[in-house]
Amino acid sequence: MTQHADSPTTAAPSPEHERGASASGVPGAGRLVGLDLARGLAVFGMYAVHVGPAPGQDGVIGFLMELAQGRSSALFAVLAGFAVALITGRRTPKTGQAGRQAVAKVIIRAVILIALGTALTLTGTPVVPILAFYGLFFLLVLPLYRLGTKPLALIAVGWALVGPQLLYALKPVVGGRVFLSYGQADGPVSLLFTGGYPALTWVPFVIAGMAVARCDLAATAVRIRLALTGVALAVTGYGGSWLAVRLVPGAAEAVRKAEQGSGMPSMPSMPSGSSMPSVSPDSIGIFGDTPAGMLASAPHSEATLSIVAATGVAILVITACLAAMDAFRGLRRLAKPVIAVGSMSLTAYVYHIVAIWLLNTEGQTASALYILLGLIVSVTVFAAIWSRFFQRGPLELLMGRATETARHVQ
């Protein structure tokens, strides 16, 4: 069974409702349905990474499994930026008492996510939950919530350029990549530097999401520019890596090792029966034996080109989902079950971790596709039924009640 580190950034609550076209940039009252569609697709991608068949096989199934590697978690992280922006004021950041209450909401959510992520890690499943990392991302980007699109974009670019190089330089200090054992909870060093989603290289995804959220997403011209930006980033990341490995001595071998470890930043080796090869921790991405490994665009390589490429793909997916939901009303009806899953992404994420724990799916490669389909169908049916009676999922409702205490902030 594949045991990668792709997990939701869906772990965050779904976007809150936005009121009014002038304030939100969205025609009429209501939520950005396209975001829930993107989040739902990311949930399914994460399911595919954790319990689906091995990537790289021939045919459509193998292609889809490969497509989900790393990109699902990156999409979740970009959507995390949307969550922060929506809570603190999407187009116009909240100020005064409203701003302080919004900050308190983000902090409360972050603390809950860190605690919940630690609890899920302690179950001992062969998956590294992203929730604790996700909560830390919220706290790290919170000081930036009043910035506009351009400053946020510049910070995201700068962080993507500097973060991986800094992490590589800190390797002797932090001890290289630390692969946690089953059930071992993440500590601060792991969350920041050595875990499956080190904040030093993953926060740019979140900041990029905040920058996109600040845009007028109702404007066709803005969506076109965002789509072109996504294409440019993807081409720069993947194309730049492809070119670099052919020009830089030793880069080809370093990137080959990184691709062997693609999506495997959280485990030291795969157990017997796994669909992925055993890989040395030192062979993954920027933690290879040579700096040439930093030219990798492989998923989870933590290299600059990988971050750039995955961010571009995430922006493309989000833009396409927003445009499709506005342009094709019939498609919105067809996609309603997926949208329902996206609207309760925290519930869907926790559900699949608990299911993996209870079903003990590890090593069941022969039935991987059936387990994947079972999880997708069951969560979709539940979400479709639940959404007929409630606007938010079960865990989202509890999260909302917990953050209600922020209203006491003066």
C-alpha cells in the first residue's frame, strides 16, 4: 500500500460565507463553490496517495495515481491560504475589533489542528497527518494577513527561493531528514525542519493561496491572468528542472534518487508488500548527497523548482474549478457530491485516517483500488446526505463552536 505524506491541507475548515459582491468580489451572496470543488478533488487525490494503487503503472489508473503524488498536498496548502484570507477578510482585511477577533479565530483553529494532528499521528497509521503542520502554517502566516496581493506574492516567491536553500544549509544543525516511526508525534523541530511537511519549505504554498484569495476572482480577466500565471509557474518548475538535470553535472543522478523517493518524506522505508521501493532518507530531494538534488521538481523534494511547479498546478486547478462552476450550471449540479466533500474537508480527512487505522490497509496492494473506491464512495455518500441538512460537516461544526469564543475578544 502506498504510504505517502500527502494529506490535506483540507484539514482546515471550509471557507466561510462571503456577503455581497462589492466586498467579496463574488456576485451575490454565497460561498466560492469552486473552492469546495477544488478541495473535494484534493481530498480524493489524497485518498489515492494513501491507499490507492502504485503510481507509474500503465493506463489511466497509473497516470491518475502519479498525478496525485505531491500535488494534492500542495493544493491543500494553497487552499489553506484561502482559509486564512476568508477568515480575516478576503478582499479587504478586517481591522479593529473585527480584525482582532478574526486573528483569535485563526489561532484557535491552529491550536486545535495541532492537537488533532498529534492525536492522529499517535494512532500509528503509516501516514503522516498534515494537520499539526497545517496548524503551524496558520500561525506562521497570520502576521501577513493585512497585506495585499503583490506583497504576498513577492513574499511567497522570496520564501520559495530562500527556504529550501536555508533548509539545506541547516542540515548539519537539525540532523538531516528525520523519519518518524509509526505513532511518533511531531515535535517543533519536525514541524519546522525535518518532518513530512517542513514549514520552512511549505509555507510559500499558503502565502501564495492568500495572494490569490486577495484577487477579484469574479473577474474573467483576473482568472485568465491567474491561469497564465499557473501555467508559467508549472512550466518554470518542471521545465527548469528538466533542463537543469541535463546541464548540471551530477544533477541527473540526484534527481533520479529524489524521484524514487517521491512522496515518501515521512517514512524511512516501506514495509513488506508495499507498492513503493525502500529509499534511503539521504536520497530524497534537497537531502541528497549533493546540492544538485536541489534541482529536483519531484513531489516532496522540498526544492525550489518543486515548490514553484506544484504552486502553478494548484493555481490552475483552483482557477479552473472557479470558472467551471460559474460557466456551467449543469456541471455544478453534477459536481454537487464532490462539492459536498470539499465543504467538510476536515471531516473527510480525519475519516480516511481513522479508516486506514481501523482497516489496517497497509500492504494490501491487491485490493488497493477497491479500498480507494470504497473510501471515495462512502465519504461522498455521507457528505451528500449530511449537506442536505447542515451547511458544515460534523467536525467543521465543532470547530465553528470552538472559535465562537473569539467573539469575546475586545
